Amino acid sequence: MKYRQHDAFVEIVEGTFCLFPPLLSSEEPPQENGVIQTTQDQHSSISPPSTVSGAPDDEPFSTYFEEKVPIPEDVTQMFSFRKLWAFTGPGFLMSIAYLDPGNIESDLQSGAKAGFKLLWVLLGATIIGLLLQRLAARLGVVTGMHLAEVCNRQYPTVPRIILWLMVELAIIGSDMQEVIGCAIAFNLLSVGRIPLWGGVLITIIDTFVFLFLDKYGLRKLEAFFGFLITIMAVSFGYEYVMVRPDQGELLKGMFLPYCEGCGPAQMEQAVGIVGAVIMPHNIYLHSALVKSRSIDRGNKKEVKEANKYYFIESTIALFISFLINVFVVAVFAEAFYEKTNIEVNAMCNASDSPHTDLFPLDNSRLQVDIYKGGVVLGCFFGPVALYIWAIGILAAGQSSTMTGTYSGQFVMEGFLNLRWSRFARVLLTRSIAIFPTLLVAIFQDVQHLTGMNDFLNVLQSMQLPFALIPILTFTSLTSIMNDFANGLVWKIGGGVVILVVCAINMHFVVVYVTSLSSVALYVLAGFLCIAYLCFVGYLVSYYSSHYNTMDWEEIHSDRRKGTDS
């Protein structure tokens, strides 16, 4: 069976789905009221997922969003709270990636090492993240497909498989951090009675249970995630109120882009903040989450309205996540900035803490992570502070573990067009992340478990181009986005942002590798970097070639209309 849709040919032969997209065509598609019309009345020139021929009808292509949330009709022209509420949900699920245990650890280390001086970096990274999430949401709304599905239909086979592997590595790295956070939270809450490996096993089981909540309704699932975000806000907000940070210093650090007296350690921490906040798999996740609303993509007005409300919702969600991150930075900046190990040891002794041995009797600066952070809070502010901290970490780890698993399912479905059952997909993605974490938890102590975060942050930093370059490429192409393609400002600005973010994270990678002091690792890292840069160069050249072709098509179109371009 073969049909034509805006110069894209879809051939379904013996249950195999193949699509051959053109680069660009000079043939104009039929239009009505400025909206491109296709055989399925869709606002995109590339076909959305189709049910595979011969597959059972009772199992949809996607494991998520088996229902669509209806959007109410409203006569209000400019803004409607009813419609905003209907669109609320995907942005908050997306924002959880900005609150995972890796981000929390980056926050507390920023406060302990640099005080309030790096809050402006956190603010800037969150704003950049919002702009990138806007592109992801627009792609999903306009095309009806998420980023992995578009990559599957646009890139050749070999680059597509490599891209899938890189994104999977990012998801696995993030997932390991989240499982580590949950295991540490269980250990702190049980006063050490639940070992780290036990916490990892509990996280495996409860994640499977929570992932099936969407069977009870999409809005209920979104409400559950909202509840977890509320727990984080209350927990870390309690610590903030109890410590009472200096508000003047906080505002100065947030809006004055300067770091007085900062050295390599503070600069490295600033790079770590960017790497922790902007996560590659979250771009893929958000482009899929927006598909949960019932939108007529053949109606340009509805598409434009959906883009507007999703952007408002994402702004609110990331503002809340930013406040929670600020709570953590401010608590450790006020209470533990420039504290020494001997000072903390004395306070833990005075409070009869069983964790006094974590802090040696020397005058070196306090080094904290998620585990030590809770212990230090307990020593200075009492056991209640420790338990509330652990509850917040558990909520952060559990919620981000669930969204990370969803990301893995979307990526696997989109890149490979697999039709596995929900259970099989969850089992595979969870096992890949859980197995190495479980080994470390069994054979090492909590110090080694939290020490994995540096390596995992580096791993995720290296995967950033494999989300940022595709999202900028596809949202800039009129052959995909039509009237909703990026304008010149977004194309140039997006390119500059991506270049800066990638450069910052490559610096972080270089710093990490040079700290290992191993010639063999240097050589291995050199070969990997060459291969890595070649693939990044391919993605950039793909964008450049399509971007140039698009420009010439627009110039010729304008000339045919008699305009002077």
C-alpha cells in the first residue's frame, strides 16, 4: 500500500514501516486559509506514527497517553485560565528533570564552595533550558511527533542508530543518579538500617508500581507528580526558612553576574551547574509529553494557541523548580560556606551524631554531597532537618526516576519503532541503569556511590549536542514546521546558545579527564573525542545543508512572487 503526502512517501510492506522524506521540494502543497492541507489534514509535511500493518489493534503505537485531554472551548480571545489548566501537566513532568538528585547535589556543592556567588549561573541555565524546552514543545505540537520519531524519519540509518545509543547513554547516566539519590534517602530515613543495595532494590520495585498509575487516568498521574513536586518544595522550603539566609546576598548573587575571589573550584562548579540543569533526554521527553492534549493540528489557530499555553505552563513549572534549587543553594551557602571539617566534626560530636567519622579532624574545607549534606544538616539543626532533607531527596529521586523511564520508552519507540509491551520496555531500561548501580551499592560504601555523580555528570554533558542540534535543526526547517519554523533570531540565537553550552560542557569533560592522571586514559579519551567530534560535525553539517537549502527555496519563492529579497 502506497500513498503520497506532501512529497513524503510512506510504504507499508508486510508489516514494515518505511518513510523516505525529501530534502525539500519546490512544489507547493495545497493550502486553505494559510494552512497546509495534507491527506490527513495535518499541519506537517512528515507523517505521524502509524499502526504497523498486521499488528493487533488493541495495542497502540505509544505506551503512554492512551487518552487525550480535551481542550475546552472558550470565547476569551487573549487568555483563558480554563485552557491554561487543561494544558497544565506536561511542563511540570518535564520540570522534574531540573530537580533530580544530580541537580540537588550540584546546588548544595555550589552553596558550600561558592556561597551565593553562582546563583546567576543557575538563573541563566534555567532560562536557557526554558528556551530549549519551548522548541521541544513546539516540535511535538506542530508535527504530532516527538523528537525521537522525527529523527527516525529524517536521519539515515547509521547516524540514527548512533544517535539513539548516545541518547540512551544519557538516560542511563541520569537514571543511575536518580537511583543513587533514592537509595541514600532510604538509608538516611532508616538511620542506616536499610543498606544502600536495599534502597536500590526498593527503588526498582516502587518505580514499576508508580509507572502504571497512568492506567487510572492521565490527569491523576500528573496530579501525583505535582504532589511529589509539592513535597520537594515544602521539604527544602522548610530548610530555607529554618536557616534564614541573607536575602541581600541572595539577590546580589542572583542578579550580579560576577564571582569575586572565585578560583578553579568555583569555575568548575559553575560548569557543573549548567551540565546538571540542561539535560539531553529532557528535550526528547517534553516533545512527547505535549502530545497528550487533543489538538487539531490542521487548524493553525489551535496550534498557535497550544504553543502559547504550553510556553506559559513551562515558564511557571521551571520558575517553581528554580525556586526549589535556590532553596538548596541558599541553605548551604548560608550555613556551610567556608566551613572546615574540624568545625563540622565538633558540631556532630556535640549533637551525638553517629556520623562524626565522616569529617576528619583537619582544617580543610568541608566537602559535601547528598549523603553528607543530610548528615551536616542534622548536626547543625537537629534530626528533624535530616529527615526532612531525606524526604525531599526521596521525592526528587522517585519522581525523576519515573520520568527518566518514560524518556527511555519514548526514545526506544521513536528511534527503533519497537512494539514491545510496556513491561518489557520498562524492564530493559530499568535493568540497564540498575545493574551497575546495584553492584556499586553492594561492594562499595556510600562515599563511592555518591562519587559516581562526577562521572555521570560528565557522561550527560557529552550527550548534550545529540539533543540540542536535532531540536534546533528540525524546528528551523519549513519542510517540517511550515509557518511555525524558527525565525532568524531563533536560528542564530539557538546556534549561539548551543555552541556556548557545548563548549562549557566540553571544558568540564577536559577538566575531569586531566584529573585522572593516566596516560592510557588520555589516549583512549583522545580517540573517543575524535569520533565524538566527527559525529557532532555530521549533525552540524546536516543542519547547515538543510538550512542553506531552505534559505534558497525561500528566496526563489519570494522572487516568483515579485518581491525583492
